[in-house]
Amino acid sequence: MHLSLLAPLSLLLGPVFVSAQGASGSGRTTRYWDCCKPSCAWPRKGNSPSPVRTCDKNDNPLNDGGNTRSGCDSGGSAYTCSSQSPWAVNETVAYGWAAVNIAGSNEAAWCCACYELTFTSGPVAGKKMVVQATNTGGDLGNNHFDIAMPGGGVGIFNACTNQYGAPPNGWGQRYGGIGSKSECESFPEKLKAGCNWRFDWFMGADNPDVTFRQVACPAAITAKSGCTRQNDVINETPTGPATVPTWTP
């Protein structure tokens, strides 16, 4: 069969992922990076055989079954791994993690589930980001996605001072974090890429609105978090458009 020159390009670029049955709607975003052990890193928080991976103070993965106390607690030594920083897949799609609160749902349902966010306001309007829920948030109420990004502000809790020697209120403002890309240069080396992502791919957006829907988690995300829900069907095939991965039922 003859194929045009355009067909191979679209087949070679842009993965296709299988959508999952689950929540969808409109929501709001904020940003944070508190270095604490995520809530979904505790055992039996969702239906995944393994909880979200955590790291020790030196960013080495812990092999503890999720039982080590959070670095946000006195005497705790489990922290967010730097590998759970957001990154750009291409100019219009990014991957990452978030603390979430979904209307009509609960932690057992959203821990380690993935959501495709389509930004609807600010400089990133039209871009998409797939985030895995590794934590529970809800400062803004239901359908809230608190996107994890180094330098996004520690918020209520702060383990970054213990783990990295950050200032007492974290880097920048306690809520909102740093205000410029140049400030990323003073960050620990392993957090710089995630910090720069905010001002590069994310274009310095300030809490943009989103529409969202649950999708099966990309393997590139679960490989870093170590957590895969049993009802997720992961399908990454070399098909789809050249610029934006599609999420097909």
C-alpha cells in the first residue's frame, strides 16, 4: 500500500494513550513544592500494588514499602523525589504530578490516577499537561490541581529546609514561590530543570484554569513515581499527530 510522505511523520511522532473511565470537568490550578512525603506514598492509599516512590534526604529512592515517616514530621526522613518534577514532552504537552481534590471522589479513587489538563486561561491556554495524583490537596475546594514544580512555594508544610537547606519559608514566597527564572540558578542541581520548566514550557503562568479528564497514566510517568493503578491500561504506540499526543477511548 502506498503511503504519502506525511503519514510516516505522524506515525513516528506523538504517542497515543488510552483514556480511563473517571472524573472530568472544569477546575483550577495552583503550584507547590514542599519536599514532603506525598500522601499517596503511604501504603494502601489507592488500588496500586505499590505506593508513590519517596526518597531519602540525599534524593536516593527508599525501599521501605511506604512506611517511612514524612520529612515534614519531626524525625521523619521520607521526601519527594526530585525525579517527580514536571517536564516538557513537546511544545504543547507536558507531564508531571499534582496534589488533587476531585468533586464527588476520594483519595482511594484519585491516588496515582492520571488526569489530562487542558489549560484554558493565561499564556498556556490550549496547552495540555498530564499529571498523576500523588498527593491530596484542596485549598481551593473541589476540582483543584496543585501542580508540583520546584520553586512553586512550600505552602503549609516545608521539608525543603531539612532536605536541601532552603530558607525557612522555602524558596521565594511561602505561597507562590519564586518570581523569576534567574532564581532557579541557586537551586539544588537536581531541581533546576523542574524549576526552569515553570518559566519555559509553563511560561510563568499564574494558576491557570483547566478542563480535565481522567486518562490512563503514561508509562513515562509511572516509571518515575513507581505507582500504577490496577485499572489503568497503558498504551504508548508510535501513532498519532506529530505535535500533540491524543487520548483515545
